[in-house]
Amino acid sequence: MRYGYVRTSTTDRQINELEGCCDKVYIEDGVSARKKNRPVFQEVYAKLKAGDAFVVISYDRAFRSTVEGLNSLDDLTERGVKLESLSQRFDPTTPDGRFFYTMIIAAGEWEIGILSRRTIDGLQAAIKRGAKLGRPKKQRKPKLPKEQEAKSHEPQAKTAALL
């Protein structure tokens, strides 16, 4: 059986690609690949057995780190499960394929680290400039005493009576 796995931060086109070549597609909704607790990933990973294929959009989108990716590849290979990527067309179990697989997931891990560092640096710079972080506070109308509230509706009531 061919099992597809995708996180929803990817596009519908990629989900459609998996649906076109897999028997069942598992979609992880709103969970970062960096999170250890990825329930859908864990569910599909546990179901995989000899003869199955685990299909992903890209190797670096499926695994949190180089170590996790290599450990998963070894585990899946030992279990007789084929790991496939729709965007990287090589066999990661061959010596050359394992080299390219390692480089791709290492580059993905590096990219996440760089983006995280840049985000933190940008937030720290904004704080130093005096920027207020987070969502703007919701503007609320001040509550009027009941007598004033009733009077504020009087012109509307007069207009409505004229209609």
C-alpha cells in the first residue's frame, strides 16, 4: 500500500499530487515539522509495514532534523518500507542516494535554524526601537451610563418614527 503524508502548510496542488499516486493520504493540519508531537505523522508511520511505500512531497518537509531523517530511513528500510519523495527522484537507500538524502534534510534543518535566528533577531531589533509586539489591542467603545445610552438612541427612534 502507498501512504502519502503532507503537512497543510503545503499547497493543494501538492496534496492533489499525493492523492493521485497514493492509496491513502494523511494530512497534518497546522503542525510544524519541528514539533516532536505530530499525531498524524506518528499514526501513519506506525501503520507502515513490509511492502508499503511512505510517500512525501519532499524529504526535508517530512523530518524535523537530519538525525530523525536518517534514523527514520534506517528504520523504514529495516521494516521493508520504501521511502519516496515526489520532488526528489532518487533512491535514498543507495550510497549516492543516501548522500543526497542526507544533504537535502541537512539543508532543510539549516534553513529552519536560519529562519528562526532571523526572526528572533528581527523581534529583538524591533523591541530596541520601541515597537510593541503582538496584535493591536481591540478598540472598545466606552460604556455609557444607562440614562445616556437611552438618550443616545433617541435621535434614531425619532428618525424611525418619521419613516
